[in-house]
Amino acid sequence: MVFRFERPDDFNRLWEMYSTLGPETLECLPLLSKRAVEAWFNEFSYEKTLPVLATVEEEGRERIIGRAMLMLQNRDSVRHRAECGVVVHDEYQDKGIGSRLTGTMLRLACLKGLKKVTLEVFPENARAVHVYEKHGFVEEGVLGKHYFFRDRFYDVVVMGRLLE
């Protein structure tokens, strides 16, 4: 397994990962269409977002099996913190990849001189909550009916970790 920074030519491999996620993982993500992921991929700035991929070699080609992003803030009042997000393909969950990606995000945040990392997680995603707690994140609150998709509202737990 290799961890590396995402590159502009990664879209097709990234879409392959997202398009083959199972129902349990998809339930913990907003609706994903190829067009939406492509727009998201093309619109973010590598100066403001640090995406790291977990990859494996399968049948002579690289396959993306996980992605983590550290989203930096540019307003003075929040420049000291970043938001983190992690996704691991179903076939590779429970193998420590989410934990390693989370640790990588925390190390990048420290290297950037940040003071805090925050994230949002669906309360039903116990596996992710466990990983984040293992890395020192604590629940800071619940945002009720924070998202609406799939014809229903979703609450999110906001978690944060202060850095040294």
C-alpha cells in the first residue's frame, strides 16, 4: 500500500473508488454522481485542500482505496484550523487504513502550524467515530438536520482535536 498526494490526473481512479462503494459506506456520504464528483474534483484548489490517497497495485495498475483531505481555511479568524474528511473503500475497511489516513492528516496539520483540526461525521458511522476518538478527537456538538439528501435530514457530530 502506498500513501501519496492526489494529482490532477487521478479523477478516473478516484471515480472508480467512489462509484464502487457499498450501500453502508454510501449512507455516510452525500449523494455522489460522476458529474458532482468531477465538479468537486475540478473546483478545489490544491493550495487550500491537501488530499492524500491510499493506493494499492492490483492487476498491474494503481487502485485508489482511500482518500483523506485537509481543508485549510483562508479567513484570518479561522486560519489556525482545518477541516478533515476520510473515506475508505468497503473492501479495505477494518484494516487500519482510515486510522493511518487520519494520522497523516494530523501530521500535515502540525507541519502547517495549525492549532486545531475539526470534522463532521454521521452519528451512525460508529466505525469512523471510533477511529477519530482513537486519534484524540472529541465530540464538540451535534448539528441537527444539518444535511438533506435521499429525501431525509441527517444530523452530524462535530468533532475536534487541538494540536500541540
